[in-house]
Amino acid sequence: MNSVYKINKGINKPIEFKGLKAQYIGYLGIGVILLLIVFAVLYISGANMFLCLGIIFILGTLLFMGVYKLSDTYGEHGLIKKLAKRSIPASLTGRTRKIFIHLKK
């Protein structure tokens, strides 16, 4: 008797949706929610609806372009690595030999 097993070839691959990789999907989702809140605040404050739509359209376009550019430039883990690289010091200075004496014992 033969058994048929389906092979999941997408295992250990990052999530991708229409070109966006990994955490950038979340960044775009959070950005869209913030745009919705900005629209609500502008509309409730009494601004013209067409002005609100124009502002949100421009900000939304910038958001999509920015997130897609980050996704294409840095990939899945690149942005995190770039942010972590800032915290690496250029050089280390040792003013005492104490650490080496303790290592020898």
C-alpha cells in the first residue's frame, strides 16, 4: 500500500506578500491604521473631506513607497542588522590588565 505525502516546500522561508518580506508587512499594516486615525482626527476636527482625502492619499503613497523601498533595500533581516551595527563600538580601550590577570588564574 502506497502512501502519498504532501511536501511543504515553503518551510523556513520568510513570509512574503506582494513583494513585502517579513516584518515590513507589519510596518505597512501599522502605517495604514495610523493613516485611518489621522483621517478620523482631521475629519472630526472639521477639515474639508477632500482636503482630508488628499492628505491621506499623499501620506499613504509615501508610506507604501517607503516600506517597499525598505523591503527591497534591506530584505528580511537587513534593517535590524543595520540598526544593530550602530551599537558596535569602533574601538575598545583597555586601561588596565586586571581582566587578563583574572583569566590566567
